[in-house]
Amino acid sequence: MSEHLHYFSTDMRRWAVTLPFDLDAVIGQWDQLRAVMVRHMPEAFNRDEWAYLITFLDPHNLERPFLQAFGRREALAESSINGSIDSLARPRGPVAVWLPNNVSLLGPLMLVLVSLTGNRVRLKAGSQAEDLTGALLDFARAHLPSGPLAAFLDDCVQLERFDRDDPRNREMAKGAAVRVMFGSDESIAAIDALEHIPGGGAIAFSDRRSEVWMETSQLHQDTLKILIKVFAIYGRAGCTSPSRVVLLNGRREEAVALRDRLLELWPYAVRNDMPIHVASENIMARQWAAALGWDAELAPRNSVMVAAGTPGLSPVAGLMSLLVVPATVEQAVQTLPANIQTIGYALERPGDPRWLQILAPTSAKRFVPLAQMHHFGPLWDGYDYWRQLFEIVEIA
């Protein structure tokens, strides 16, 4: 692949970004694939995952990481380039990605974003997860016409699946200019301890928890259905899935009423039954919650356990166990988990500057509308990680 220069600018700086392909052509090919995706879906995906991936591949969404990192697109004539560029961004080098077991859709999303940087990428699929990355790769390779994206996926993307003791982990770490690691604190520490390039980049997405903040004025039926769908797609397995719903400035009886409405709406928002082992776990979780002082109930066919209580009660674990608590804003902040990642909100005035003051001293990484809790992008867990896949050359 030959080098292509693309130009961007902010009010303070002009950028040249070099890629091994024409950016618009690659984005155009991802868009071409969307047309096929609307008609065909691999068996490995469910409909919600496939629909989200189709939306993710929108050309405007794929251009957005460049606009966020480098500013406005510029169409510069060759004659006007001399002396006008302040910085050159180029692909940093091979990227190694260890994908998680709990949220398998992160693999395809990360593959798409890394493909835009032009870096060679080697991905390790989660050994215990559905391999959606491989399913997307196979689908793209089968349906893309010849072109820069098809060539990149064939020549520059390597996907493998092996366990944590496999020597290929050491190969990945040693050969990567940037290591991107998803997983538990322990697994990330083990990967980080492997021999790697001195000064090589390391981006770690470790164990996180998320929750929902809602005001009583926002408990509309459509909003509650969104909450159910956001929770149901991964249960509590996903780092962006809410483990509890905080009813801001609410009362206990309002939390109980919210629990009842969620249970009533569940069958209409989630049509499929849970696997038998999950339904059985929910029965156990209800008994456990009741023993700890929660007011816990099950949805029809034991598909979810929702419990109302107070912020001070001991939490209940369980894949499909959702907790609802009334709390003041101060109590909500004080009882945030230490590893809080996303706060999904349903607020009357989310743009009120007081929320910035409330969030500033917390360790929360994202504060987003409820429907966007699972949205993955170039900023994640407090990292501007996508931009770190480029090396920056100062030009004077």
C-alpha cells in the first residue's frame, strides 16, 4: 500500500496524517458492507448486536475519531502545503489487542476503529466468549469487493484464539508498538508483565462497574424500556451495564414502584426467555437479596431479579440482578463503586453546570444518556486511546 496524506486543522494547529490507504475509500468500503449487512446476519450475532454494528459503521461515525483528534478536514493544494503543517501523525506500529470474555461486541468495534489507523493489528479473541470479531472478519472478507479495506483486512489483520498460558501471548507483547488490554485487573497485570518494547504504549481497560442515575420526573415508559434493554443485553457481565439504578432524591416507596414497573414492562421489552441456569440463579439471587434486607421480586419466568432497597444495604451479585435505590445526590456520589466507569442518566436538565461540579471529584469515566451506555468510541475509560495509536512528529 502506498502512503496517503490527509490534512486537518484546528484554530491552533495544522495536521498532516499519513495512512497506508485513502481514508475516504476505506470508510466508503465499510459503508458498502453496511448495505450487505442489512440483508444478511451471521449466526454468531444477535439482532441487537448486528443492528448496533450497522449503525456504528455509518461514515460520519467513522470519520469522527479523526475530527476529534485532529480537527476539521482540509483540502490543501500541494502548492499551499509548504510551511503550513505543524504536526505529522503517522501509524505508531503493530497493535496487539487482548479482547475481553464478557462483552464480545467490543472485538468487532475495536477492529473497525484500529482499521482506520492503518496499523497492523493482532487480536486475541476471548477464549470463553463468542468470537464476534472472527464472524465479522469472515463476513467482510466474503462480501467486500477488492479495494483498500479488503486488502487491509487480508494483509494487516491477524485474529487468533488461545488461552492465557499460550506462548503466543508473549509473541504478541514482544512485537507490539502498542498493547491494548481488556480484562480483569489480574489478567491485565499478567499481560503487562510480559516482555515488551521499551517505551511501547500500553492501554489497559480493566474491571469496571456502571450505574444509572434517574430523576423521578423522567420515569416515562419509553425511558424504562430503554433501561431494560440496556441492562438485558449483557446483564451485569458488561462493564457498561448498570449494576444499580439510583433514583435521585426519591423515596423508598418510589423505588419499590419503579421496581414493579420494570418487572411489569420486562416481558414487553425482552421477548426471549433466559437460559435455565440464569433463571435458576435469579431465584437464588432473590432469596439472597431478601436475606440482606432488599425488597426483591422476579419477573415472569424468572427472567430477571429486581430489588429495591437503600444505598447502605450490601449489594447482591448475579448476572441478571438489578438493584434500585433512592438516594440524594450526595449519597449517590458517596456510594459510587471505586471502579465506577459509566453513569447513564435520565435527568431533566443534564446540561446544568452543577453536574460537572458533582462529577469532578468522582472517578467516573463517562456521563452519558441512558441509551448511550454501551456506545464505544475513541475515548474510553478516561483514555484518548485511539489517538495514542499514532506517533506525532513536530514540524517547524
